[in-house]
Amino acid sequence: MSEPWAQAGRSKAEELAAAVNNVLGNAVLLCSRGGEEIYNYFEVGVFGYGNGVRPVLYGSDSENPIVPVGVVADNPLRVDTVTRRRPDGAGGLVSVQEHMPVWVDPSANGATPMVAAFTTIEAVVASWCTAHPTSFPPIVINVTDGASTDGDPTDVGNRIRKLGTDDGAALVFNLHLSGVSTLPVHFPSSAAVLPDANAAMLYELSSELPPSMLDAAAGLGYSVQAGSRGFLYNADATAVIEFIDIGTRSVTPTGLAELTSGDGRALSASRSLPPGGEYA
């Protein structure tokens, strides 16, 4: 993860941390419903793996690896001040300073113990499903830049996908970061388009996108079809953020949008978001 990301100009770890912080920030805003109070519609876990497997969010540990989004909102590592260009309302742009919470920092630990990571997640998902039998099923997003260094994760990954709630089976999505210049692959419906056996293995481990996520991906301009899986290969930084965002979208069983922003625009969200996958 310390290698430069070909399209981004920064390391894979730096870009991944930025993507995770972006999505966590969006989740906090979504659950505020346009106000200051945070509603705990989500539970979130971020696990790093490399030199061991560990939860990295404030308030999480091996006994309590996932936390309500309200805890996330109240406990960033720090709040950075960044300068952004915004429309000035008259056709131009102005520079404004904005506060940006940071929950995770870049980290690169060398190894990729994917079997150990999925094994850790399996126990967390099983426990969460038992405690929340009527909720939307867990979503696990695994992000990696290499092949597993501790064996084949296929068996444990498939066991996770057999877990679930009354709403359905747990979803496992995989995102492969690559520094090579080959064309990216977004949400494939076949492994035939992938360049190597490791990419094909991660594809086979990935769940098909539910209809709501297919719609979300299509709305962002991706070419998807029934059978498209939650898998990206060699994605750029923008696609990574969009992938993680799509991976946390769902609708309620009634199909009604339960969350709205302060100006009344409809937003959708899963009723709970258990552990996110690898962050290494």
C-alpha cells in the first residue's frame, strides 16, 4: 500500500485513507438528517490488516469491533482545515476553508493476510446477524493491493456470504488497487475480462449487486447488468470513493426513502452497516 497509485500521484494507502474518511463523513451527514443530532442508522467497523488484524476506529476494540455512527461522528482523530474551490453564485469560483474530520490515517504494513482478515470478519458478522435479525444484512468491503499471503480466502469468504438476516445474505465486495497501467474493470459480470488468477479469485468471492446498488452504479455512469458483482480492479481514486459509497447504499423493505437532507432531497441508506473490510 506504500506504492504510488498510478493515476493519483499519492500512495495507495494515502488515497484509500482519503476515500474511507470521505465515506465516513458522508455517512455522518446522512444520519444527521440535516440537523445536529446524529441518528444511529448505521454501525460501522474499519479493520486494518497487514501486521495483524485490528479495528481502527475510535471506541472499537477486539471485544467491540463496530460502533454506531454517532460514536464515529463524535470521535475523529482530528479535524483538518482544507481549502476548496466553490462556485461563487456568479459563474466564478472562490477559495473557501472547510473543516474535514479525519478518522483513519494512511498505513502500510507489507503483508496481506487475507484469510486472517476474513476469519476475523466472519465472527463479527455472525455475531451481528444474531443480534440484529431483522436488519439489512451486513456489508463487508475488502480493499487490497495484492494477493493473499496466508492462503486462499475462498472458503471463509463463502462462509461469510452464507450468513445473513431475515432481509437476506451478507454481502461481500472486493476492491483491488493496482499500480499498473492496465484498463480498470468496474462491476464485471464475468471473470473472463480479468487479467490474472488473483483478480478472478476476488471476483468469485464478490456478491452480486442488489437491485438498489445496480441502480446506484448505473446512476453514476457505470455499465452494469443483472449479475454484475461488487468488484473493481485497477480503479482510480474517484471510482474507489464511488465504489465504497455504492457499497453502503440500500433501501428499506418498503422501498421508501426514510432519510432526507435538510432541504428535503430524498436520500437512501441501509438501516445498519456492519464491518467494512480491509484497510491496510
